[in-house]
Amino acid sequence: MTHTPSQARTARMLVVTAGVFASRCFGLARDTVFAVVWGTSAPLAAFLTAFTIPNLFRALLGEGAFSAAFVPVFSEAMEKRGRAAAWGTATRVVSVLAVVLVGVFLAVSAVCLAATLFITGETSLMAARLVPWLMPYAIAVCLCAAFGGMLQVAGRFAVAAFSQVLINGLLIAAAVACLVLGRDRGAAPLAFLVAAVLAAGVLQVGWHVWACRREGWRPRFAPGLDDPAVRQVGRLMAPVLIGQGIIQLNTVLDRVISLWLGHVAVTSLYYSQRIIYLPIGLFAVSGSAVCLPEMSRAWAAHDRDGMLQVLHGTLRHVLFLALPAFALMAVLHVPIVRLLFQYRTFTAADTVETAWPLLLYLPGIPAFAALKVITTAFHARKDTRTPVIVAIVCMVLNLTLNLILMQSLRQGGLALATTVSSYVNVVCLLVLLRRQLGNLGFGAALPGLLKPALAALAAAAAALAVHGALPWAGATLPGRLAEVMVPGLAGGVIYLALARALRCEDLDHIRRVLLRRLGRGPSGGGAT
């Protein structure tokens, strides 16, 4: 017995969710180790500043922009022209991308080296000198985006999902090595950190290439600008890059505005965003990564109903996980901040300041997750412009709300503005999608969302009751861990029990997939 399409989608989402969760956990561990080893030292500041540049390319290109343009084109080639032709298209696209990335590497490196002639600050000078050493990682991560798109269409998600664990793991190892070897002072750690980044890039590319070869692709350099598919990918990417740039600009504007409120507002927003990115990454990344190739194939086959079925199913899966995350984190937002950050110079007052914007970010979790999936429905149809136009409107709304709400809510107002503008973005995209495709069928699906919503409400009540009933030793790490885990587990058990009692379809899918993975159910096709 094989998986139904919905169960296969659930299996793939679980794979991606596990990979993203592992990566985010390693990322939090990396930040903790960095703080313990170097604190706020100048060399660490220089490294983090320099690493912003390759990370910017990852945000603009590696995390979704390339896949949004490439996967629909590659899926259509696979559907209509066959496997061999599709692999040929992929080879030409990757080759052109490699040439562009090398040009970007040379240009950015030249600018940074020229800047060293004029920079006077020691930390800034150190950062400018580091950028050329770190830029090869930008090439690696963007190539991995291309390879990851190829693997998505082939139904393989594990490599792309888990590859980010490599860089975080190697950076942790580099920091520990510096500490053990006594090289944790001055500029000495920079060589260790750069080596870790470059090694991670090589390993990530190698892992992706190995996985693509297993699917039948043979790596070779064959750029082909005359290929219509290559030009189509370029045309589709331009609006997505603008959209990603708007997201980055939104983040920059939030940080600039928060400066008006003082340094406490800046740091509290940063730490609250670090927490909120974990569930968003889990649900949004896994949902969009899995549904993009499926919706692209359905649209290429002129199967509108099939595409909408994938959209409905993915949104259901995502919201089934996002609703309890919002409910439980809302109850436990202060203990979560205390557990993660309240050590040494991070005081109880800092915990309160950080928990406030976190509380106002949390209601946006369902919107943040759904937005990624709904945007994918446009990308699957090769419409990359509409989400950008809506994003521009919502950026203006977000900026306006920032200036209004910060007056009374301080940094919490910036968080609330992001939450409100995200819901407006979701509504606008759904309205436009309905105009383009006709009735989306969400009216019939809404009652089904009431079941997980009620279960999440009960879970929050249970977690609140447990947290209020027991004394907590918040001054110790085990006590802080228990303060989060015990009420959280109690709420999780209530959520799952009620979801089962209410016969939530998504819980049944997850249960069947896990039983098959554990060898306790009928064997069938899965997703790796």
C-alpha cells in the first residue's frame, strides 16, 4: 500500500520540518557558543558584519527566489519534454548561474578591497578584509539553491532541508576549537571561522551534487543563454528578487525605526525575531518547499483543480501545526525568553522587554506561514509579479503602522505592525488569486480549521493552568527548562488528544506517515 498524495505531502513536510528544526536548533546553539566564547568582542563583530554579505545573497537568492523561478520551469520541462531534456535545461541554468555568481564574487571583492583604502575603524577594516574570503560561500549557497530545486522536483527534500546544519555545526566546532587551543583572543579566531564557512560550502555543494547524480543528472559546464528556458528563469527571477529585497528593506526599516526608541528596543526586537523565526521556518519553509513542485506540475498539466487541492492540503497541514505553536508560545513567551537568553548580562528587565514584542509577533505565526504557501501558488503559475506588488503595498502599510503604533507600544508596536500587515498581505493575495482562478473553495474548508483552532485554545488553557499551579525554580537552568517543557508538553498532549477526538484529518495523515516510518504500518512510498 502506498501513500496517498496527501499523505506523501505530509511525509515530505515532516522531512523538511525536521531539517529546518535541526538547523534552527544548531543556529541557536551557535549563537550561544559565540556569546560564551567571544561575547561582544571586535573580531566577532567584524566576522558577523562580513558574513552579512554572503547571508544577504542567501536571503535574496538562495532562500526561495531561485526556486520560485526555476522549479516551475524545470517541472514543465520534466512534464512536457521528458527527463533528459529537463536535465539538459537544468545544466544550462546552473552553468549560467555559476558564471553570474563568479562575476558577483569578483565585483563584491573588488569593492571591499578598494574600501580598505578609505576605512579607518579597526572593526570595519577587519570586516572589509574578511568579505572576499567569505564570498565563495555565497557562490556555494546559491548553487545549492539550484540543486535543491532540481531535487524538489524529483521528490527529494532531505538534502536541502538538512544541509544548513553543516555550517552551524562547523562554526560551533570552530568556536570550541578556538577555546580549547587558546586561540579565542584577538584576530586569531577569524581564520578558524572563515575555514569553517568555506568547508561548509564545499560540503554542501558536494552533498547536493551527489544527490542530483543519484537522480540522473550529470554535472558539466554548458551555459546556454540561447535556451528559452534559461531566459524564462531570468525573467521570472527578477520580480522575486525585488520581492525578497522588499522583505530585507522592511527588516532594515524596522531596525532603523527601533533605533529611535533606544538600544534596548533594537536588541529586544532582534532576540524576539530569533525566537519567532523558529516556528515560521518550520511551517513556512516546509510547506512552500513541498507544494511548489506539486503545484507547478499540476499547472503545467492544466489541472487547476489539482493545483488547488495541493494548496488546500498544504495550508491545512501548515495551520494544523502553526495554531498550537501560536497558542502555547503565547502562554509561555516569558519563560521561553528567560530560558534562552537570561544569563550573565541579560537581565530580568531585558527578558520583559524582549517578551513584549514577541507576544505581539506570535499572533502573526499563522499568517507568516500561510503567506509563504499562498505566494507559492502564484510562483507555480509563473506569476512572480503579483506577490511583489502586494508586498510593496504592505511595506507602505507596515511603515505607516510602525510610526503610529510605536508611540504607545514602543517596540511592541513594530511587532504588531508586522503582524497586521502580514494578515493584510494574505487577504490581498487570496482575493487576487480568486480573481485569477475563480472560486478557490475555501468556504467549504473553513469549518475544518475550527477543529485545530478549538484544540489549540484548549491546549493553551491547559498549559496556562499547569504553569500557574506549580512552583518553578526559575533561577536554575533545569528549573527554566521545566517551566517551558512541562506546561508545553501538557498543552501538546491536550492538543493531540482533542485533535484526535475531533477527527482532524491532518493528525491522521501525520500518524500514518510516522507509523510507516517506524515500520509499524503498511509499507509505501515516502519522501526523502
